[in-house]
Amino acid sequence: MKKKVDYLIDALEEVDERQWGQPGGVPLGHDRRVKAIIDVGDPAVPVLIDTLEKDDRLTRSVHFWRDFAESRTVLSVREAALTAVMSILRVRAFESRATGDISPPAAKRQAARTAKQLRAYWTKYGGKPFDERMMAVLTDKAAGQEMWREAAENLARLGEGAL
């Protein structure tokens, strides 16, 4: 499994999804490489968190505000890793607010903060089947309303698959 995850992480720089709307985002989760990591599931989570924190590579995907605007942002491997880990965990509490939010070089600190939060989440709730993980969040008095709401929604939609 480790070899497979490492191979898929290495392939994230080849992610080449396109932005189809404007303004809009790039649906990184539609890329076959990102989908393959999502299919691995929980065993990929620690490596994806490390990738989010430390990987400075870029993908082949480009984000733009409008086609007539001069600026373009080449999306980072970090964003592909964040997309994958959020899909595996089925939580949105850590996602960036817009495509390009954690692309290098401006947001390395944000990526490190997000990785730290994800690590804390994974340390506390990881290692359990998904339904048990969501129940642990629901019964954790320190989790907070957003996490409780999300866990309840995930349990209500159990069996429907990832977000």
C-alpha cells in the first residue's frame, strides 16, 4: 500500500484538470490521479497531510478569475492533496476558500496550519471506521458546532459515498 500511495503522490504533479467556468474553480477531484488516491482511503491520509505541508511542486492545472484577466495561478500539488484528504475524511472544516488559496509561495504558512489541524484531527479520530469516527466527533464536547453538523450530515448520508 505504501508503494502505491507514494506512486500516486508522485503523480500529483501531472494533475491537469481545467477550469470550465468563470469565475470558478478547478475541479481537482475529477482528475484520475486524485480519484485514485481517494480510492485508497484512510491509508493515504498521513501521507497526504505530509504532502500538504511540505510539497512545493506544481500541477498542470491553472486557475484564473476571468479569461480576460492577465493573471493566472498554477495550482500546487498541495491543493490536489487537500482535495484528496478532504474527500477521504468527508470533512470540509479544513478546506481552502477558493482555488489557489494554498498555492506557493504566498501561503506556505496556511498550508502548514491546515496540515497541523488535519494531523490533530487524524490523531484524535483516525484509525476508526468512518461511522465510528463520525460518532466520536458527535460525542466530543470540544468538537464544536460545525464539526457536529458535518458529522451528523455524514451519518445521515451514510452509504452515499464520498463528497
